[in-house]
Amino acid sequence: MPGMEMPRNDMPAMNMAMPMTGAYGFYSMSREASGTSWQPDAAPHSGIHLMVDDWMVMLHGRALGIADSQSGPRGGNDAFAAGMVMAMATKPLDSDDTLGLHAMMSIDPFMGRRGYPLLLATGETADGTTPLVDRQHPHDLFMELAASLSHRLNQSDNVFVYFGYPGEPALGPSAYMHRISGEDIPETPISHHWLDSTHVTFGVVTLGWVHEDWKLEASQFTGREPDQFRFNFDSARFDSTAVRLSFNPDPHWSLQVSGGYLKSPELLTPMIDQRRLTASATYYNQFSFGAVAATLAFGNKHLSDGSDESAGLLEAEYRPDDAWTLFGRGESIGSNELVPGAAVRGAGKMSFGAIHDWRLADHLKFGLGGLYAFDFTPSSPTAPYGGGAHGAMGFVRIVAD
């Protein structure tokens, strides 16, 4: 996962005879991101690294306490906890085959079904009967339980299969909470449902081919988004398809284009299907003045009712040292859910914030941060956002890395 950098003091404990390659091909494991997606090879790969017999295990987790204030009649105030724990394990079966296991759980369900206030957010229903608008839904308790098997054909080519219940299909960039450019930003992007909303999918199988710095993969998965019951396992349907092409031209860049057909993704509009297209570029580099990560992404949804919606995202993080993280995100969306009864309307957001971390132990740090967001809302005589819509968050966090 992104952000999982191998600490130097763990290196002597590692079996250095084991090749530190990715789960799906003959490349650096730092390229691995969420699901089967890629990030730049130069990105850090922090985490707690262990050797258990022949298994190489990586552990990572974070928990946040957030105070949230969203302005205007469609906003609200709330305090909630969010976060996740994850584990990855790989084991060489022989010189050509590698087995991988992935597990990730979220504490989001404990915030309640309604999630938290977030102006301009849309997505999964909260109660099973009404749309969720201007609030962000919680993730399911189980975000990923997956296994993969890769086979090396030669020094340049690998093939692999990935199965998740739940898991992440080959559609879109790396999920926002794992992207190296956005993993420290506490709010969900409003463009989430144009780019990477399929990152928790109950039933996915992906077949892929890796040739050096290229990866071509195809997924068959469940198109329906998770329902309002966040502690259960939804039915696996395998009724939707996605294809993604990824390319890492050098250690600092990771590019992808992907497209998918989603069968009946929304519970409240089950007769409407969706075609989704995405493209993204992620950059990471470590300079003398600090580390810079950035992602530029575009997503388009074409619905079977004839509507067409697009979104764009630009986000970045700057870390001058181990103590400080500065971040920003700009987004633009076109949505038919923000104004009741209206056609597609444009909206946007710009968010800026900072975090200061204190290292408590080799693999544990405590952080204090804040965020302020400027919202560019559509006008609505029936459901106005009010003037100068904005949002703010203050938060504390614990990160095990």
C-alpha cells in the first residue's frame, strides 16, 4: 500500500535472499498500491515489516478523530472517528509463482449509517430509501479480503489472477485513501464516484499481464455499490466488466487509463446502468527541500438514461520533513443529484490543510491537523446552499507505520 516505507531498522531482520519484488510482476514492491493498481516506484512504502516463516508481512493502520463543520442550510456539524487497519502478506511458492493475501478493515461503520457532513458529496444511499447528498457515506467494515496468484513467464512477463470478496476491480486510479498524493487528506474527494468508488466491491476477479513497466488487466465484478448495511457481506453478482492499462515510464510517474461497464450500480435507480471512463497521472519525487506527490485525474460517467457527467481532480502533498505535511486538492464535478429535479449542474471545491506529526515510537506517530475548503455550489431556489459555502475540519490521528 502507498505510504508503506520499509524502515531501515527492520532491514537486518529481513531474509535478504527473498527478492523484494511486487506481487504481480518483476518490479519493486513500492509500485504496489490499492487492489492491483500502481503508484510511482519512487513512492515510499512505509509500514511494519515482518518475516513469518516464508511469509513477508506488511502491516499499516491509522485512526482519526475529526471535528467537521459544513456551512449553510445544507451543511452541518459533527464529530466522528474514521480509519482503517490493513495487512498484506506474500509468499513465494517456487521460483516462478507468488501467492498474495490482502485484508483491510475500516472503523467507519461505527460513525453511523448517515456518515458525515460534506458539501457537494453524492453517492450511496444511507438508509436504503433516499439519496445521500451533501454527506459522505461510511465504508463497510470489511473493505478488502483478497488473494492473488502470479506466475512469471520470463524476466519481462508475468500473468496474475486476483480475487476479492470484497476487493477492488481494475477501474480508476488508486483509491483516494491509499494514493500517495492524498492519503493524508481527511475528507473524501467529491469526485470519488467518478474515479475510484469501486474500491470496495463485493465480488471481483481480475486477470492481468505485466510486461516490464506496462500492465494490462481486466476485471469481472459486482456493479452494485455496497448497501446501507455496513457490517455485512453483500451478494456477489459478477455482472460488470472493467479494463485498465497502466504504465510507469520512469520511477517518478504512474499513468493509467481505464473503462468499465457497471450494471445497476445504484440501489435507488436499479434500472440505470453506467459506462465509466477514467484517466490519471500520479507523480512522486524526493527533492532536497522535501517530498512532493501529485495526482491529476479525470472521470466520466455515461448513464443509460442518457445523462453524461464528468469530474476532474488535482491533488498534491508536500512533506518538507518527517514532522510536517501540507496538502491541497481542487475538484470540479457535473452532477444531476445536487439540485432536486434539475439536469446536470456544475460544482467545485478547493481544500487546503496541514498536519504536524510527533514520532512516539519507531512505528507510531501522533498528528494534529486542520483543513479548510472553499465550495463552489450550484444555485437552487428550492434547496439553496447559502452564500460563501465552505467546510472546515480539525483532526487528530494515530498512524502505525
